[in-house]
Amino acid sequence: MTFERKQFLADVGRILAADYATDLSRATRKELYNAVSKAVMQGAYADWSKTSAGGKKRCGYFSAEFLMGRAIFNNLMNLGILEEVEGALASVGQDLNAFEEVEDAALGNGGLGRLAACYLESAASKGLPLDGYGIRYRYGLFRQTFVDGYQHEEGDDWLRWGDPWSVRVERDAVTVRFADLSVRAVPYDTPIFGYRNGVVNTLRLWSSEPVQPFDFSAFNEMKGDSKAKENFEATKICDVLYPNDNTMVGKMLRLRQQYFMVSASLQDIVRKQKAAGKDLLALDSDYCFQLNDTHPVIAIPELLRILQQEGCTFEEAFGVCSRVFNFTNHTIMAEALEKWDSLAIADLLPDVYEQIVGCQKRLENEGLDGSKFYIIREGTVHMANLAIYVAAKVNGVAEIHTNILKTETFRDWYELYPEKFVNITNGITPRRWLLLNNPRFARLIDEKIGTKWHTDLKEIRKIKPHIADMLPSFQVIKAENKRKLAAYIKEHEGVEIPENFIFDVQVKRLHEYKRQMLNALSILYFYYGIKDGSITDFPPTAFIFGAKAAPGYYMAKAIIKFINEIAKLVNSDEEVAPYLRVVFVQNYNVSYAEKIVCAADVSEQISMAGMEASGTSNMKFMLNGTVTLGTMDGANVEICEEAGAENEYIFGATVDEVATIKRFYWPLEIIGQNPALKRALDTMIDGTFSDEAGSLKKLHESLTAGHTPDRYLVLLDFADYVRVKEELLRDYGTEEFWTKCLLNTSAAGKFSADRAVSEYAKLIWHIK
Ligand code: 26Q
């Protein structure tokens, strides 16, 4: 996009006048943000219509979540006009950085949703024809605050001021039919700008509306108000993102959401194919679809239904589906694998259910062992099995995860269809996660090796011979990033973190398997150790947490309360003040992550081995020059391979050890042998912390009592964790330590989302 300052400011002025009857000198921040964004959109429109014009095979990324974060800075950077716009605004006395207060688009929970966002950006930057399809939730992920240490949730009213980055495409609206209700699906398109290559792909999010905008029969006193109710139900479908991560909640409205987005997307695409006079049986020469976990898997029976409605036989339609659909699994947690009550689907979507039955029958007709291979069993539909049976390719998201899928979770299916299973290790976009969030570090790298790494992250290994040179500047940059983060935390959380402290960070969704508890207990261990003199010369460390808990996840919320209580205890104790600080930041989101990732000294990736499919924050920290304190889980394993295990801090039971230990695990023995651990645990029940609600007591029980105490082996790994953590903290600040940091950056090439989408394109999508 070429940039002309005068023209740009004139455009902004025109939009301000038209939309808000105001001008550049009087506009509020929100008005100015909307006008600047719209001016950019209009400027890029020609490229957008050019790219989406078609002509080559495209992939649709079907996902219930797209965690895009803030659009403006990324878009301006990718269009190559960040400095120009900043300058133009400065020339009229306005500050681009004021847009830092613009809220994130938080239409996702965590890793899976952010991965979708990174892949869209990377695909556009690689010139790959990938478009996102999802739901335009009226409310995104809840906003989190803490009240007396407890999480409180508020609605995320992200559309209050409109969304200047999307356009409503009325002409592509379709009708989605449920047994009890028909709704209109209207798409809103958001441009996805490639990094300085003129490519613009599309994120298409569907919004639900009543088929009949207003029904005057409501005024007919002879009739009931059933239509009015129906209109209300129609808008409700897109009301809110379900705030769950790695757990499934079997709510009918969630099923409606899933069907709504895939039905709308497929109807839209089939209609266009027909209008272009294409043979629907050859749909796979123009399209393929990636199913982001099981959430959009109902697309399979929906396409079967549509194709038969268009005159295909079941077998023909099945053939098309087996060529266009692919499935990514993001979790081995049993509670996240979607299962739906057959009756629920049959009631809500009878024609779709019929197709699922068709798949089950087809599978039975193949003479497969029904105890191993089923889609419907005992009145339950297993969405992952449906996906694996039909899809062309099934992939896990890190080597270790794909191996677990092959040997455990989906072992029987893997033995049946070995050629279907592939691994594509996750990746992150280096534009948002280094160029944008850590510009000074990016410039330091540019100075040494040029800018090729911006679009080919493997190049970053070339900094290796320059590491010694880079150390002083790197330390200055990190210190500056830490200062900025500390100031932000001071302002937003009211906690002071001295800048000479080590910043030890764990940010991710709150889940028992991610073991924030392990981190929390280690802090208590250090705290009491410093107080009783058994730990001396402790390196001053700030433990920084960020995490949202699913509102219905009792234990996760209890862990937040526990950590907030620890923070209160530690931060108000003058004796330990020179050594310890604890802060749990509120409302952790993409924009907070951008500030935190560039300022961290330690990246905590401490899940129980075998539980974290991949993790992606581990990659973000690594790229920004942070060592990993972690278990051999998810992508940590590959991080060790790339950077050398000697440059990370690894502890704990491995997947194989976990499997054997779990069979005879008895945590009380461990507690008995470790008085310091016992003291840390006792704080949950001995009155150290206020616990009127009894949640800390329940936490204590989850670790020590019941049928399966300590399911995630927190106590088993505790001693090793503390040992390695102390070793890390004591290494901090040495030349050797800083060298490790930069070796991590230099080895992060593999974890580019550019590499990941290229693999998808080549191995799965067959697009260029
Ligand atoms: C399912 C049904 C009903 C309601 C909610 C859900 C639901 C929603 C979100 C289930 C799971 C999720 C999210 C899962 C997720 O984010 N998984 C993470 O995916 C990342 C990207 O691959 C991995 O890096 C992480 O390891 C994995 O935890």
C-alpha cells in the first residue's frame, strides 16, 4: 500500500466528518481510532478484492475461536505504513500509541484460538490462500478482575464502539435451519494482511439474526408471541464465546453455535461453486477445510446433507468429504473430547443426524470391529471419531503429542489408517511475537543479520556468531522492557516490582494439568526458607502470573485465590521484601502477553508430562530470548532439541515415568518425607490464609485425599522442580546465562508459524 500523508489525513478527516460530525482536532480517541482504521481499510481495498477473486484452490480454516488481539498495530506494520501513520498523526498533534487502550478482539480462549490467528497471519504473509471461518461473538472472552483475591467475570462488550476492521457482506447472507428455528447468518469480513507482500486474505465471521427482522404478528392480539421468541432465540446463538479451555460443556447452545458457523460457511461456498458453474463432485479441486479440533466437526454431516440435497448419492458425497476435510486435535484430555447425546443432535438437526447415522452404518458395513471403531455408541456421538473416520488427514500439534495420539488416544484408528496421521508442530508468527512486541530487540537482530528472518525465521540462527557482541545491548533492551512492564503492572495491579528482580513468568489458561499449583508451592517454599534462614542469598525474584479460569471450574478458581493470598502474604512482609514479589495480573490477554513476553527472564512451562499438547507461549518466550523452566512435555521437547537441553532448565517425570508411577502413586508418602513441602501445603488448611468459602481446603484435599489424590503429580515433581528452579535463579545474570537466552532466540527458527502453515499447505491442503 502506498502512503500519502496529505491524502491519508484528508481521508481520516472525511470519515470523521461523515461518521461522527467531528474533525481531527476534536475527535475522541475512539472516533479517531475508528476513522484511522477505516481509512486504512479503504486504502487496502483494491488488494483485498484482487486476492479474494479466486482462481486457485483455497483452504477454509474452520474454527470456533480466533484470538486476534489488537489489529491496528499489526495491520499497519504488515502494510508497511506504521511509521508513516504515526508521523501523519503526530503532525496533527495526535499520538498513535494512544490506541494502546483499544480493546483486544478476544474471540478465543487460549492456545487453540491464538494459533488460528497466527496461522492466518502467516498464510497471508506466505501468500497462501487460507481464509478463516468462524463466529462473530457479540461478547468475547470475559474480562477478569480480582475481588478479595477471587476471580470476577464481566462481559466483554467489544463491539460497543463498532469494529472498523470488518465489513458486513449482506449479499452473502444465508439461512441456517434448526428443527425449531431458522436464522439468518450474515458474514462480517476482516482483511488479513500479509507482511508487506500485498496479499489480503479474509477472516469471515458469521453473525446470527432473525430471518424476519420484525414480525408484526406480535401486534396481532389474536396470536401468541411465538415469533418474537424465535427472533430472540436467533440473536442469542452468537451472544457469547463459551469460556472453556480443554473441557467440554455439553450445552445445546454450543451445539447450535457449531452448526450455525459450519452450515453458513458451507452453504456460502457451495452456492458460489454452483454460481460459477462448477461440478460439486470436484469441490476438492477448489477447496479444502481444516477442522480446528472437534468444534467444527459437524461440518462433515452438514456437507453430506447439502451435497445430497444437490443431487449427489451418499457415496459420492462421502467421497467429496473424505477429500476436503482434515482434522487437527489439540488435546488428549478426555474431558475435552467432544461427545454429544444422540437424541440432542437428532432433535435439533434431524437431517444432519441422519448423515451421522449414515457414516456409522458405512463404517459398520466395512466390517470393522465395533468395539474399537464407532461414531455413535450407547446413545452418544463421538465427534473425534467421526472426524478421523472421514477426514483425509489427522494431525497432532507437536511430536510428542502426535505420538501419544498414535499410540494411545487413537491407537486403533492409527493402526487402521496409519497414512492419515501426520504431525505438524505448532508455530507462532514472528511478526507479532518479535517485530511488534519487542522492536528494539528486533532492530538489534537486524543490525547483525539483516531482515530476512522477518519472513524466514530459520535465518535467525545466523545471530549465533554475534551472540557475544549482542550481550550488552540485549541486557539493556531486556532491562528496558522489564521497566516498562513493571510500570504497567504498578499502574494496573498496584504492585511494585523492583527492576533488578528476576522476572519469573507463568502465563496461560488456569488448569490443574498446567500446574500453576507447583509454582505457587515453590514460592511458599522459598518464602518460609528465607524467613527461617534455611535459604540464604536468595536471588531477588518476582513471580508473575496471568491466567483466566473457566467460570465453572471450581479448582482453577481456587488456585487463583490461593496465589492471590500468597501474593498478599509475601508482598506485605518486609523481611522478605528484598527477595520476593508475587503478582497475579488481571485480565491476561494477547496485548498483556505482548508486554510480558519481551520482559520475562524465566518461562515456566511446567505441565505434567503428556498433558500439554504443544504449548505456544513457550515458543514466544524462547524467540524473545527467555530460558524455559519446564517438563519434557509438548513442544518443550522440541525446544530442547533445537536449542540444546543444556540451554533450558528441565525437571520432573517424563511421559514414560508418569505412566508407570501413576499406577502406584501415593502422595502422602512424599509429603511425609518433605517437611518444607508439608509446610507449604498446610497453609491451605492451617489458617495462614482467609478461606471463608472453604476453597483452599478443597484444593488441599485435591492434592492429598480421595480416590486419586494429586492427579497431576504436583507433589511428585515438587522437589526436582525446586532444585532446578533454584539452580536457574542462581545462574541468572552470569554471562553464561545471557548467552543461553540468545542461544534460545537463535534456535527458535523451527517454531515459526510460517514453517507450520507451509507444512499444512504441502502435506495436507495441497495449496500454493
Ligand atoms: C469444547 C466444547 C464445549 C465448550 C468448549 C470447548 C473447548 C474450547 C476450547 C475445548 C477446548 C478448547 C481449547 C483448547 C486449547 O486451547 N488447546 C491448546 O491448543 C494449543 C494449540 O494447539 C496447544 O498449544 C495447547 O497445548 C492446547 O492446550
